[in-house]
Amino acid sequence: MTVSLGGESMERDTIRSWCAFYAPVLWVAAICSISVCLVVLVHSQPLIAQENPPPKSQATEATSPVPNGAAGIPDDIMLELLRSTLRQEQTQTVSEIALTNLAIAVALFGALMTVIVIFFALRTKEAAVAEASSELMRMRRDLQQLKSALREDISKELSEAVERISEVSQSGRRDDFLDRMMELVAAQHKLSPDEKFKLSMLSADIGGKDARDLSYSDFLTLQTTRLAEKRHESVRELARVMMSHDRDERIRAAGYFYQGTALHHLGHHDEACEVFEQACKLFAGSEDQDVRFQLAKVHNNLVLTYNKLKEYDKSLRVTHDGLGLLNLLPDADARGIRVKLMINKGDALSHLGKQEEARKAYHALLDLFDKGLNFPGAPETRARIEFNIACTYGLEDKVSSALKHLRYSHSIALLPDTGPDALMKDPDFKLIRAKSSFKKYVARLPSADDEPGS
């Protein structure tokens, strides 16, 4: 951060403001002083000319004593003329001295005022600069503290996330590994995409490599980060490189998964189904555990895409194949995908009108939870399953059973789409929406505005 540039700019702004305020004052003071001096000097000339008789030499000649007989003027008159001439000369001299003194006084007053204005202006400028410098120093200290605190927070979050990722990665639980990778990306949300990538300890060496030289784990790290940032076109570009990889079957399988997933998120569901179906055929006979894991994820996302297209029969076929594939994987890798497939299977059966079979799929999952099934987000997942069971009863107009499972769901977690407003609009509860017991239950639920932190 260029804090110094900001400080220099602040000081320049202060000086410019000072000049803009005091420069006119200085100019006015100087102009006033000069104008008064000029006015005094100009006006003094007519006064002198008006009171000044003919030059002294001429007056002396005209009024000098002459013999009585030469001019024929009496002596007393001549004496009076001489006195009058002397008085005029004295008056002229006094006027000239007064006007000169006045001009000097005005000039000195103008100069004094100018000096006073300059003095106070300089004092004000110094105070403004000192205040600006003090404010700049305070801003620099606050900024430094903020940067230090932010760096410590990010470092702590990254360290914790990487520690957890290291643990699950070493234990071989790939599904948990990907979940922790999402946590790592979330911890980096304050940084730009480039900084996120550089700070990730798991992919610190990827930046300088050519795409063809990346390892399987490198590709997973990159694609997981891009998916979390919703950079789906970037996911597709890298997935094409992965799909054409000629040295590692695992990378090719993961490439098909990410290509189809990106297409699904971009709304190209038909194309996504084609990519997923192609992957199912290409890697069906693979015995590599990583390839099987990628293929299981392909089955899960293919089910989601078929459900989106309302092709529920195809969805059930893929679900059956995916569950069979999961039996070949370690439980730590399979459990997360198994839960998702079973939920999607129940959704497809419910949309096909097979509510009893849908409930069997959901209850099979609840049995797993009762036996200790646990993973990140498990409480919310169980609340979702209970809510889905309530929906199947709502579609059969069984209000008491629907309310029973709604209570189970809400006792675990109030999901965003299970609040009072959503329940009154949900088509699955259309048949029981008008019943008094359902209305009373919905009325007692907290609204979104009443939830903590809203």
C-alpha cells in the first residue's frame, strides 16, 4: 500500500486550500495600500497648484519694495502685500508636509497590514500542515494494525484448514478431503483468486508447472477451487485437458466428472448427461480405486441431472448402478456419496408417485444415522430426509404423519426452504394446506425475520 502517496496528497491539498483562501486577502491588502498612496499623491497636486501663486522669484520681483515714486503704491499697501505673500508660502509648505506625512502613514499602514496577514497566514498554514501530518501518522498506524490483524486471521484459518486436510488426506478419506478443500477455499474468501491459489499449501508448486505435468492431486485441487469460486468455464477448459491425458486413467476419469459437473451448473443438462454416460461406459471395468471413486461421483451427478430433466426412470437406473459401484469402495470413501444417491433415489420415486418406496429409501438412510453415521453437515442432511418423508405423506393427504415428520425435521434444523412461507407454497402439501392442524403448526413456526442474526 502506498500510504506515503496519500500523505503527500493530503499535504498538497492543505497548502492549496491555504493559498486559495489567503492569496486574495494578500492581493486586496496590497492593492488597497497602493491605491491609497496613488490617490493621495494625485489629489495633492491640484491642491498645491491651487494654493501656489506665481513662482517665488516672480512674486519677489512683483512685490519687492520699490521707491515710492516709481510704482506710485503707498507703503502700507505694499507691506500688506508682502505679508499676504509670506502667509501663502507658509500655507503651501504646511499643506505639502501634511500630504507627504499622510501618504507615508497610509503606506506604512498598508505594509503593516500586509505583514500581519502574511504572519497569521503562515501560522495557519503551519498548524494545518502539522494537523495533516498528525492525522496521516494516525492513519498509517491504524492501517498497519489492520493489516497485521488481517494477516494473523488468514494465517490462522489457513493453518487450521490445511491441518484438517492433511489428516483426512493421509487417512485416505477422499470425500472428506474434498469437503475440507472447500473449507480451505472458504477461509481464503478475503483474497483474490490468484492469492487464494498461491496461499494454498497443498498446491503451492502447481503455479510453475505445465498443465500436462500436473499430478492427479494437483488437478483435484485446482478444479475444486474453481468449482467453489463458480468459475465453471475455467473448470471446463481444464477438464478438456484432463480428459485427453494419456498417462493417468484417474485424471481422465476425473476430467469427465468435472466436465459434466460444469455443464450441469451452466444449465446444459443434456450435454452433461452425455458426458456422464460416456464416462460410465469408458471406466466401467476399471479396478483402480480412485477411478471407481470418480465414477461413483459421476453416477451421483448424473442422477441429479436426470432429476432436473424429470427423467426419473433413468435416474433410478443410474442410482442402482451407482450403489452397486459403492460396494467396491472403502466405507470412508463411499458413505458421503451413498447418502446423496439414496436421497436422490427417494426424490425420483416420490416424483414417480411411489411414495411408499420413497419412504423405504429414506428410512434406510435414517437407520444408518441411528447406527452412528456421521459426516460434516450430517444434522442438516437428517433434517432434509425427515422433511422429504413429510412431503411423501403430504402428497397422500396424510396430515398427521406429515406433521409428525415435519416436527422431527424442525427439531433438528430449520432449513431455509422449510419455513412457514415455504410450507404454505410447497406443492407437496397442497392437499393438507387448508387443514386446521397444518395451519396451526405453520403459524407456530418462527418466520425468517424472527431467526437469530437476521
